[in-house]
Amino acid sequence: MYADPILLGRYPKVPLIARPWFRSLGNVSDADLRIIHQPLDFYGLNYYYPVKVATGRGPGESPVGSTEAMLKMPFHMAAFPEYTTTGFGWPVAPDHLGPLLRELKDRYGGALPPLYITESGASFPEPDHVSGPIADADRINYIASHLGHALDATAPGGIAEDVELLGYYVWTLMDNFEWAAGYSQRFGLVHVDFDTQERTPKDSYYWYQALSRARRA
């Protein structure tokens, strides 16, 4: 829905059952598509977790909670019981990253520019106020496993070896206001006390710093 107009200059054909929700796509002018479809230096991909879709209406659950719009859809999001979850309830599934890169290359071929993973990270329960370092091993494991799968997938012989992956950006440096959950979800490598604005680096901060330095050496 997002990549087709940017990379191919057209919107995908919507399945008949879903067309009532996408009527506006029929009103996009050719001039707009020419503006949308421009040469790119890179394509930014945000990856947090996969989504499993099942037929039929469900309880209205979405990645950010229950929504009225999802109650009306002819499909619903199904769970991944085989995976652990983040503090947001999202599945920790780094093994889906390689197939995603493969699918992007298969769909867009030569139209796919070099890629950056522009966001990838996880929130986990942490105290609002701290007096020392925070041991966030779950976040370190999340980042390490996702980086590992990205590197393996794009290495020679990997599932996406023909994808030019230029970098990986962790979301995020500091705990901040999360657009769908306010201050309740802490994604940062650095803990922020929202009352005092004091910053405290977490173990993941020092781990990622050491990893970055080692790769540059």
C-alpha cells in the first residue's frame, strides 16, 4: 500500500471484499502519482514484528489496542503464541525479517533501492524513577537477534543476499512520547525520568555503543 506508489508509481489492486475501505485510491490523479514516484537514494523500512491475518471479524485488536475500525473489517489479527512478547505485547520474531527482505526484492526487483532499517526496537517494563544503571537484557537480546538475522539474510548465500542493506537504526535513543501509548512504553537505550528529565543510560546503550565501535574498527 505504501511502497507500490513510491517504487512502482501505482497503487496495488485491492481485493474486492476490501474495496469499500479503500475507495479513495480510485481518486488519486496521475499527477499525484508522478510526484510520489521519484528516484530514491534509499528506502527506509521499519520492522518491529510480523502480523498474522485471519479471515472473519474478530475482537477489533490492532497493534495499538482495540479499535472500532478493526471491528468492521472482514479479517482480524491472530496471535503468535510461539513467540515471547515485548512490553507492548508485540511478538519478538526476528526470523521474519529475512523473509520480509526477500519479499521486497521479489516484488520490486530493480526498482528497490538500497535499504536502511530505519526503526527497530522494543519496549519493556521499567521503573519511572531510577538511581543507577538499568539491566535491560531483553532489549539487548531483541536488538542482537534482529541484527543477526538481518546480517545473515543479506550475507552471501542468505535468503536476501541480493538486497543492499546499508544500516540499522535502533528505536530509540531515549525514552519518549510514544504516539499510541504516551509515556507508558519505554523503547529507549537511555532511561528518561519524565518528572526531572534526568537521563540514565541502560545496559543496552553501552552494549550497542561497544558493538558499533567494534564494527567500525
